[in-house]
Amino acid sequence: MIRQRIKVFMLLVMICQIVIAKPANVDNELKVSVRMRDSGYTMGDYIKMHVEIPTQNKLSIDPESLPLIGRVKPWLDLQDLKVDTQQDKLSLDVTWQIFATVEIAQALKTPKLLLKTLDNPKQNITIPAQIFYYSPVLPYPLGEVKRHQNIPPPTFDMQTPLAIVGICLAMATILCGVLLWIKDLIPWLPHQPGPMTILARHLKKLDNETMQYDQLLKVHHALNSTAKQSLYPNTLDILFKNAPYLKNERDAIHQFFNDSWSNIYESPSHTHPITVAQTLAWVNRAAVAERIFRNRSKAKAVHKRT
């Protein structure tokens, strides 16, 4: 009888332990403190929220319970989340960003976060929703809005660009011509022409067949300028010393000088008619030789300077 009572008593004790004992998988919650500015926010602002959780032992947060970075609500994004675990506390720094506006200032809430730990036993961490006051971007009520008239498409002006292109081409052509003239690369327009070149230009304009008195004097003046002194029949060789590029025309120059000297300074019975074509032939050759000599002299002078 006593044994039966003892067995019944032991059975009742075991049943009570089963009923009263707390299940092993029931989570324990921790206290949470949140610091966050609750006013002065408008569209595009960041909301900085600092969370601290005092603990007795160092906790490990379950990464699966952390919210993902990105869109949380149509008007709110989670920009950043940092977790700092220490021996006596757990810290979280949460950054939200607002992407909408309101008509009038109103109170909104951040989402509630539910975190879990990996420790045994597991514990819940509930970060409550935080109220903040959100200000509008635009004034309320909005004034009357009128649609602007359609702006006509701009007309494409072709005349002005074509005129500018024409002016630029003309200026480029002029500058190229000036450069060629300075470099003495234009045969019919030499730069800084010498006496023989000037004489050749003058003779080409003549329309008479024989050389006249004043025309003969112009040829003698050109020869004197080339020789840099006055020439006479007995001093004509000085011309070829001072202008060696005329040596190829020695015979033609001697013949002209003798004939023209007779026509100018001797009696009319000793005159010999001198044709313009005959004179122009050797004068043209002398002008070309003069230009070649001058260009080579300039090139040598530049080379010595450099």
C-alpha cells in the first residue's frame, strides 16, 4: 500500500516537472536602446540610427536575420548596416535614406527590425520602429500651375555657317599665298626682287620691237645695280665677279653692252639696232639665275644662325 502511494507521488512529481518546465527553444529577449534625431528630415536625407544592447557575454548575430541593403519601402532605402560586438554590449549603426515627399509635415516610422543570435540559448533582438517627423519639399497648398506654350523647334541657319566657312577658306588662301610669296615660291611674283628680275618685268610690258634710248638706260642701270658700281666697256668684267651667277650670260651681256654703248654714246652711223626679244631672252635667264642665287644665300644665312 505504501509502495503504491510512493509510486503515485513520484508520478505526480514528474508530471508537474513536465508541465512547469520551460521549453529549451523559447527565446529570451534583450533590452534595446536607440538614439536617433527625430525631426528636420526632407526628401533625400539620411537617417542615422545608433542601437546599443547591453549584454553579459559577447553575442554573435545570425547573419540570416540581418536586413538586406536596398529598398525596404517605396519611399525608404536601407543604405548601410554595421554591427559591432563587444564583451559587454552589442552596437548597430543603421543608415536609412528617404526617397519621397509629403504634402504636409507628418510623423513617419522606420521599420521594426528583428534580429537573432547564434548563441545557446538563442535570443531575440527587437529594434522597435522609431518615429520621426518628415517635412515636405514643396509648399502646401500648391499654387495654380499653368502649362507653358510649346516652344517651336529652332530653325537651322545654313547661311551663317556657310559664310563663316567661306571667310575661313578665303583667309587660309590669303595666308598660304603670303607664305608662298615670303618663301619666294611664286615664279611670277618674287619676294624682294633683284635688279634683273625687275628689269625682266619691265621688258615684258614693252610692245615695240627695238630698244629705245630710255629702255637701254634701264638695262644699264640694272647691270650697274647688280655690279654695285657704274660699268664701262673696260670694267664690265667686274659684273661677273660681283654677280658670278651671270657668268653663263657673259657673251650675251658683252654683245648687248657694246651695241647699246655705241647707240647711246657714239655717232648714229655706228648704231646697231637691238631688238626687245633678243634682250628679253638673256634678261629672263639672268633673272632666274639671280633668284636662285638669292634663295640659296638666304638658306645659307638661316643655316648659319641655327
